[in-house]
Amino acid sequence: MAYRPLSSASGSSVPPLSRPQLAEARRVRAVELFEEGGSNPEIARAVGVCAESVRRWRRVWEKGGAPALRRRPATGRPPKLNDAQVETVRAALERGAQAHGFEADLWTWNEWARSSSG
């Protein structure tokens, strides 16, 4: 089994992969090699990860197939502001601090604390 690089060669017009994209590309390549009957150590060497990662990926793949190894959106706390509120804040920041009554056009905690305490 020959090694195939996952990122583009330098000088290419293709932008480099982000870390999450590169990780997913490794898992996708591992799936291809699972389907070809590659051993865990061979696959680990081919995609540049440790054998334990390949064992874990193989277990996930055996239960859920290739889609189970695809990247999923990050989860976490839902945003407190909706899109319109974020845009309002962005617009206020773009107008600058002086437009909101501050002495200098610099946003600092000290300036805000001083102006809101009086």
C-alpha cells in the first residue's frame, strides 16, 4: 500500500486544509484503506496517525460506516445573541467609541466602567 499525501503540494492554487479538514481527510482515507483490507498498522503509517487512532476509527466505522467518521458541527452553549443583535453590536463597534461618548476612539473596560458608574 503506497502512501498518498493528503494536502496539496506547495505552489498549487488549492488552499491548504484547516486542521479539522485535514483530520477528516485522514479518516476518509482510512475508510478507503479499511475497505481495501489494510491492517491497522499499515493504515496508521499511511495516514500519519498512531495505531490506536486507527483502531478507534475502525470500531466507529464498523458500527456506523463512513458517515460516522465525518466531521460534525461543534456543539456547545447556544449563542446569547441572535443574528440581528450581533449585527447591532458590530455596527456600534464600527462607529467607534467616540460616537458613543467616550473620550478616545478606543474600547477599554476602564472607559466603559467609568462611563457606566456615573
